[in-house]
Amino acid sequence: MILFSLLAFVVGLALGSFLNVLIYRLPRGESIVHPSSHCPVCGEPIKWYDNVPLVSFLILKGRCRSCTSPILWRYPLVEGLTASLFLFSFISHQPYSLSVPIFFFRDLIFMAFLIPIFFIDLEKEIIPNTLSYPLIIVGLAFALFSQSFSSSLVGIGLGAGLFFVIRIVSFFFLKQESMGFGDVKLAAGIGSFLGWSQALLSFFLSFLLGAVISAFLLALHIKGRKDRIPFAPFLVSASIISLYFGQELVRLYGSLLY
């Protein structure tokens, strides 16, 4: 199991490196295939030995070998985060990760969508359709294999419907959008993967996280009252919490009530 755990971590590192490509190129409308990895400042192609996840960043001390420009903190963060989540997912699915791998792979693919969405919305305040639409479709495909297709369909309707209503109501009363269509499609995708019950919990948690963190940012004057705060990072974080700790949170809530 140690060997397979190490393998999950290494695969997560490699995928994290690819997700960094998506995060950088998708918002700019660039191909994710060509050209090869290069420094965004000087344009120099990155050699393979300078493109080893985490290790190269440490060896280069966070700077481009050619022009010495600083490498964004996001690159090692995404690689380390993806690897850590893959390892956690493998461990949390024991002893079924190898004998019944479909749920394990479903969670990995789910996170492979969520991580770039988190960082793209955080940096650019957009959620590319090239991620949100496949998220819905792939979630439905996995639901067919796990016999939860109806729950997935309800989850899509619940997510899209709830966030669309919030978008309309907020525009009517506040005269401005508090939810973009990207959030509506992301909520539908989360409902597709998690099913309606876990999706509903993730939506509740996302609003709770959003309220707490927004209040914190306002209190520290990092954000002003009229500044936009991307909501996708809250949805993504809440979905991962719901995915792995949803049942425990529901039981804890029930025990407090009864």
C-alpha cells in the first residue's frame, strides 16, 4: 500500500503540472498542446529537467533559469495540492481503491476539474466553458456506472436552478450580478458529480465559507464593499469538504439536533 500511495502522489504531481498549463492557457484562449512549456516572461522553452514538479522549483529557487524572473507561487502550490488530494483520496477509499476503483477515479477526475476552476476564477474571475460543460457530462457518465443517475440529474437541476434564482433575485434587488453564469454551470457540474444531497450540503457550506472569508477580507480592508469576490473558490472548497466529510458532517448536525 505504501507503493500505491507513493504512486498516487507522483501521479498527482504530474497531473498538477498539466493543470498549471490549463490554468494559464485556457483563460487566454491558447492551445494546451502547442507550444511546449515556456517562460511567460522571456518565452524561452523550459527544459525537461527544469519542469519536474516541485523539485525544479526548489532547485531553481523559484526563478526562471534563463531570465531569472520569479516563478509564480501558483505552480508549486497546484502541484503539491493536486498530489496531496490524490494521496488523500487513495487513502480515504481504502480498502476499495484497488478492488473497486470507479469511485476513486471519479473523485480524481472531479478534482482535476475543480482545481483549475478554483485558480482560474481566483485570478481571472471567469470559469471557462471548456471546463464547466465537460464537468456536467462526465459527472453524468460516472452516475450511470454507480447507479445514481437520477440523483445526478436532480443535482444538476438543483445546482443550476438555485444559483440561477440567486442571480436573478440579486440583480432585481441589488441592481448588480452577485452570481455569474459560470457559477450556475459550475453548481450544475457539482450536482452532477455529487448527487443532490451532497451537492446541497456543498452549496450551504460554500455560502458559509463565502460569508466568513468575505467578512474577514472586508475587516482587513483587503476588499471593499463594492469589490467583486470570485465565488467559485468557495464552491470548489465546499465540494471537496462535502465529498470526503459530508456524511460525518450530516451525522454531527443530526446529533446536535437530537
